[in-house]
Amino acid sequence: MIIYNVTINIEDDAATAWLTWMKETHIPDVMSTGLILDYNFSKLLSRQEDETGETYVIQYLCESMAHYEKYQSEFAPALQAETQKCFGGKFVAFRTLMEKVS
């Protein structure tokens, strides 16, 4: 199993709208690709002393590297562009790729 991890820090003034958009639009759009088996959506509780905004972690579970690569090439650019269109300048994100260890 491949875990595609997206960590996002969203500014306080956009956090409520972004959270609603993630739940109602973005995550359903990602899941509708058929390449993601499941996901976990979490709010990070620990934070640095000088950190602002809210930080969330979305972990998308892919059956294989091939499914992840297909998602990245066929769907991710448009989905990321839509995120930029809606919330550009209000967030920072970093992405990591992991393999589940049994």
C-alpha cells in the first residue's frame, strides 16, 4: 500500500471555508478518480510556538505505485490548480509519499 500524505497549513481567516470545501468538494473529487482506496483527514494538535494558522494532514491510500502515478499524472494537476484558484496565497502544503509496512 502507498500512502500519499498532504500536510497543509491554512491561514486562520480561510480555515473554516477551506475545511468545508475539503469535505464537500475536494476530497469527494479525489475519491471519484477511483484510484484512491481510502483516506484519513486529521487536524494537527501540536504546533510550534510561533506558528499561525491551522494545520491538517490528509493521507490518501493507494493500492499500488502504479495507481499513485496514474493519479498524479491524470488528476492531481487539475485538482491542485483548483485548490490554488480557491485558496491561493492562504496556505502552504507539502507532500510526502510513504509505503505501508506490515
